Amino acid sequence: MRGAIRDARTYELMTIFSPDVAEDEIQATIDRVVGYITGASGEHVDVNRDSPWGRRRLSYAIRHASRDVRDGFYTLYHFEIRPHRVIDIEREIKLNDRIMRYLLTQYTPKPIDETATAEAVDATAPAEAIDNSAEVSAPVTDSEPEIAEFDDIVVEESTLAPESEVETGEAETPEEPTTEEA
């Protein structure tokens, strides 16, 4: 089993290119990384450099090429390759001086939920196309809201004030002994 060649797996590769790479050279740098993948017998699936990826500010400065760098150009790749060939891709990435950081992980794409997709399409429909008859609204009444009467409230006797307080409105205070001075 150790010598058996495993089937291809899907991987995700995130790279952060140095901000020193000019805008017109970004596509060539991306193509070079795709070349690393295809050179290692991988099948390139997808490259994403659009929003939210692209040029972004880093959370903290990264030491690259003997200086602190605060910006980077993010790119996300999805591809399929046999697990034993991933080492070849990582070696090439480490040798590329334009790549500041990278993260290569195994990726399991989530299946697309067709009902959620249909609901999302319906939610983005123009306002004229929405049928207002299906809306549910609260019934409109002209009467004032009813005030509930609480005749059947049970109150425990321990929470009631003593009867003397209730009748006079004052609490009985114990008399203090007075001392008569001669």
C-alpha cells in the first residue's frame, strides 16, 4: 500500500506577492505559479485575484527582502494534483523571490445547494417583477388595542405589607424609651 500511487486530490493555494511587482507583471507572475502546478502534473482549475483578493493591506508588517512590507497582492488558486507531487510545487514557490507568503491546503469544494441558489436569484429580482399579492401583512384594525385586566392575580401573603401599614399608610415604628432628666 505504501508504494501505491494515490488519486489526485483538490488543493487550494493562497499566495501573497510582493508589492514591488508591477501591475503589468502580475499576470506573468500568476502564470508562472500556474506553470509550477502544470509542471508537477497538476490540473489547473481556477485562479481568483478579484475582490476580495488583489492588492490589500496586511495586518502587520512582514519582513521580506531585508525590509518591512505592509502591502501584498493576494491570489487564490484551486487545482488537482497527486499528493506526492505537492512537494515539487512548494519547492518552486519557495525559490520564487516575488512570493512573500503562501499557504497550500487540501480543499474540499462544498456542493452547490440548488434551492439556496434559486432563492438568491429570486431575491435579486427587480422590484417590478415581484408579485405583491403573495406578501403577508398584519391585519389592520380601527379599534384601539385592548388592555388586559388582571383580576385573577394571586399574591402571596408574605409579600404583602402588614395590615397596620395598609390601613394608615404608615408603618408602625417601635417606640423608643425616653429618659427623663432631673
